[in-house]
Amino acid sequence: MMIYLDNGATSWPKPQEVKLIMNEALDSGGNPGRGGHGVSMEAARSVYRVRELLSKIFGINKPTRVVFTSNATQAINTALFGILKSGDHVITSSLEHNAVTRPLNVLENRGVKVTRISGRSGNEFSLEEYAAAFRDNTKLVVTLHASNISGVLLPVEQIGEIARGKGVPYLLDAAQTAGVYPLDLNSLPVDILAFPGHKGLLGPQGTGGLVIGDNCSLRPFIYGGTGSLSELDSQPDFLPDALESGTLNGVGIAGLGGGVKYLLAQGMDNVRKREQQLCQSLIDGLLHIPGVKLYGGTDAATKAPIVAFNLGEIDSMIVGDMLDEEYGIISRAGLHCAPHAHRMLGTIEQGVVRLSPSHFTTEVEIGETLKAVAKVSKELL
Ligand SMILES: Cc1ncc(COP(=O)(O)O)c(C=O)c1O
């Protein structure tokens, strides 16, 4: 028996639709946009249909402004390196995943100035400190939407409004919220959104992308063949080709389309509410277990579907290993690719045990998990 509670890393299981559509794409063949023959044209149409689906759920009216990448990390790098250059200033938060922190560190070494807005109690984002951080050369604001450690949401509406007021684009890392919360660029003051295809959107690994608002222009991050304007020595300047060099993951993108269709049929709100209910059951149960320390508050309805805890001062890896080896419960323990956020939470040594259910998770599985944590607590504390 396995109880999979690591959907924050990648969602599992995938809906049947995803597997079926990927099989069909493998059987159909074709390299999207490469060659004028029917097979490649159909592969390109299939990719375009997924752009259309994604542009609908992210509230933009030009499917060509959905750019596919291999994951959220590549999407974020494409945006950061496509906008920032030496002498520019960027504002970010201290809760960021290494997908943002590490490229920003590289850019800092190349002459970009970085301001990191720290939280006061480990989770909060100081809007006052942020509003005061803008300079004449501020070219970008970049933050995550939800912490991948605790699930806590940043006040992205206010962050975006303040950036808009200053005429600075806002890049949102929606790794933990794409497919979970409605993210409509018509109403949300976000200019560029980076998403993974393999988490909340229920697609396969190797998928992700950027949604680029009308007023944003990015330099290419990778150069090469696009199947368009092949007579030119230079990269095409139109989207998505400018930012999509090399063969696309056509099979994965088809699967991502299957995941999004499934999600829309279930209703994103229904899926999120079920996940939040499961998280609330986890939180309520954990609160009764001796030695449990919870991170990110106790109201699951206000967070991404993530529950983070520790048992006393025990190394989270020990707890995670015991849950896996003795009870078949798959959590994620240790440090979660966000060292600054761990420092703010005071968990840089201990890490945290992260439980992230999906709507496929059952209440019975949550009950089993709580029983297992109680036993581990009794054994270790
Ligand atoms: C907040 C956040 N940003 C970025 C990423 C990177 O996503 P990917 O693995 O798709 O590159 C993750 C992955 O867990 C994440 O949680």
C-alpha cells in the first residue's frame, strides 16, 4: 500500500485522460511545426489547442503568448534572463524557491541589483518594505504565489497593484497554485506567469511554461531552430517562436492538455476545496498529536494544499523516512529548495515534513496518515 502525499513536488496519479492522450500523440508522431507534411502540421495543431486551453484558464486572449518550457524553473529562468541586465534592479521575496533565488544570484553577479523583502514572522511579506524598495532602475518584481514549504499565500493582488502603479512588470511563480487557484490575468495584476505542467495542472513531467501579458517583451534565453523563418540567421522576434527553440515536448504537451481538460471538467474550485478539506483534516488531526509543530497557520482554506510539520526537535528526514519505510506514506522531508524561507521559519537545520494531498487522496488515507504520525511521535518523543 502506498499513500502518496507529495503532490507539491509532482502530482500523482495522473488522470486516465492524460495517459490516453499521450499514447495517441505517440502513435500519431510528427514534430510540431517542423515540415509542411500532414503529420507535423497535425502535431502543431495539437500543441496549439493546448495553448488555447491554457490561454483560456489564465485569462489571455492570444494563445501565442503561452510559451512552453520543460518545467517552471526553465520558465522562470527564461523570464528573468529575458528581462534583466546589468544595471537593472529587481525586487523579490525571501520565501522564494531556488528556481528564482539561484538565477537571481547569477544575475546579481552580473551586475543586477536585487532587493529581497523579508518576512517578519517567517511567512509574512512586508508590503510597506516592498513599496519603499522601488528605484528608478527597478525593471521587475518577482515572487512566488504560495510558499512550497508551508502553502502560505503572498498578497499577490497588492504586490501586483503596487508594481503596476510604478510601471514595473510583475512575474509570478505560480508553481504551487497553477491549476489550484483561478489565475486570470484579466483581473490579476500579473504581467508574466510561470507555471509547471506537472503539478496542479495534472500533466506529465517535462511540461511547464510562461504566460506573457501583452505589454511584456522578453529577449530569448535559448536560441535555435523554430521551424519558422529558417532563412534568417537571427531568432524570429514573434511569440511563441522567439522563446521556443528546439523540438517541443509534443507528447507531454498533449498530456498537459488532457490534464487541463480533466481539471476543467471537475471544476478547479471543487478540486481545490476538496484538497483544502483534506488538508484541514490533516491539520486538525496533527494538532492532537503530542510534539507536533505546524507551520503556515491552521486554516487550510487560506493556503495552497500543503501541510508542513515537525515532531519536536527531531530531524524531519527521520520522520519522513519512518513514514515511508514503516507505513508506506510518501511525504517530502528535509529542506525544500528554499533556504531563505527555511531560515525565516527557523527550520534550516531540521527541515520540515511536508504533506500535500491531491483530490484523488481519500479521507481514509488521511486517517491512516494521522495514525502513523501519532505512532512515530510516540516512538520518537
Ligand atoms: C514555488 C516553486 N517554484 C518553482 C518550482 C520549480 O518547479 P519545476 O520543478 O516545475 O521546475 C517549484 C517546485 O516545487 C516550486 O514549488
